[in-house]
Amino acid sequence: MVIRVALSGAAGNIGYALLPLLASGYVFGSNAVELRLLEIPQAVGSLSGTKMELMDCSFPCLTDVIITTDPLVAFNNADVIILVGGMPRRKGMARKDLIQANTKIFSSMGKAIEEVASSNVKVLVVANPANTNCLVALTEASCIPTKNFCALTYLDHQRAKGQIATRLGVSANSIKNVTIWGNHSETQYPDVLSGGYCVVKDGTKVPLSEMLANDIDWATTDFIYDVQNRGKAVIEARGLSSAMSAAQATADCLRTWLVTGTKTGRLFPWLFIMTKDIMA
């Protein structure tokens, strides 16, 4: 079985960090993977260098790498489509400023998905504002079930886990069931007190509400603000938006959603658009 994976914005920083995770088996296990890399014409030269590196890595699961500027080629019978390409958020730019710039891009992506993608394609939207871009794309792809579209909120989940783990002096992997309510935006509500817990050394699950009992002020103020504004803080520090962490969150989201599933009692952080067919 060959999984056909299309990635838009493949020449960007997120794409560069994400491609090894897609090709190495980290996401799709031992399944063979064909990568379709979609870019604007100006970035094709850079992308050809990335293709060379992918070949040089000799990933055992990677069967082919196709570079194209045409979404109809990239998405043709695609099983998984990852939409990273879009107008990036830059220093001082409000999220609302992104919406107008990205609407045309994601409308065209949705139309191409509707026309040529597999009828059971899974689409993960990464480019911000992810929730709005996802809605625009799925609106144009009416033949694809709405539940097959997901906007990336896994990054917010990982950011929240990292903040809590640092605060408690534990491994991030020991923090479970952190919830992100709302969109991937500054209005989101990271919630660690409702059902989150920490797995301590003896395997006991200790509620985070108990572990943070003497730190409730932080958990309900600074923690929430820091997670909500983490992307902005990274931009202020790097001069560029998050790339490494966004790529890792994208890979983890895909692996959990499409391959491993979640263990009983675990929450899966993902953002979907609630419509009638979701409830069917």
C-alpha cells in the first residue's frame, strides 16, 4: 500500500522540518509513502534541493517525490493533504489581517480537492488562521465529508503541556488530557484543571488540579496568556513564525488521527468544523 501525501508550501520552514517525519515512517509507520510537493513557481528551485536531500536520506518508506506548481497534480487521488502554504503571519500582523490574504488561496485549494482528490482524503490545515482557512477549503470541497477536514490545534496542546511540565519539573510526556477549548487563536482557552493529570513515577495518575493546588493563580492567568500568545512570542524572538514545533505537532496530529488512534481515557486535541454531517 502506498499512501499518497500532498504537502502545500513544501519549500517553507515548516515543510522542511516536516518532510523527514513524513518520509521516515514516524507518521505512517512501515507504509510506503509518495510525496507530492506543491509550491509557487518562485520556490521550485529551492524545493529541488529539498528533494535531493530526501533522496540522500534513503528513507526506506519513501517511494517517490513529485514537485509541482499545480494543485490538480499534487492532489490527484491523494490520500492525505497537508495545507501549510499560505500568507504567513509576520511581526506586528494581526490574525484578522491574514484572513483576506488567505481566502483566495484556500478557496482554490478546496476546489482542487473537490475535483481530483480521493473521496476519503484526509485534509489537515496548518496555515494560519487555521480554523478559518479550513472552513474556506471545506466549503469548496462539498463532496468530501466535513469530518475529513481538521485544523491544527495540536500545537496549542503541546505548548500547554510544555508549560505545565516546566512549571512542575516533570517530563512533558507525563502530562495527559490537557484540553484546548476554541479556535487556534488568542481567544482559545487552555484548560488543565478540568480533566488533566500527570503520570508520576509509580504510574499513579495525579490530577493537575491537585498538583497545581497552590499555583491556581498561575494556572488561570499567566499560563493561559502564555499559551494563547506563544506564537507571537516566538515571532518576537525569532523574527519568524514557529516551524520546528509546528512540524512536530503536525506529524503527531496525523499519526494519532490516521494511524495509532488514542488510548482509552485519553483526549485527542484536534479542531474540526461542527456541521450536521459531523453528528451523523
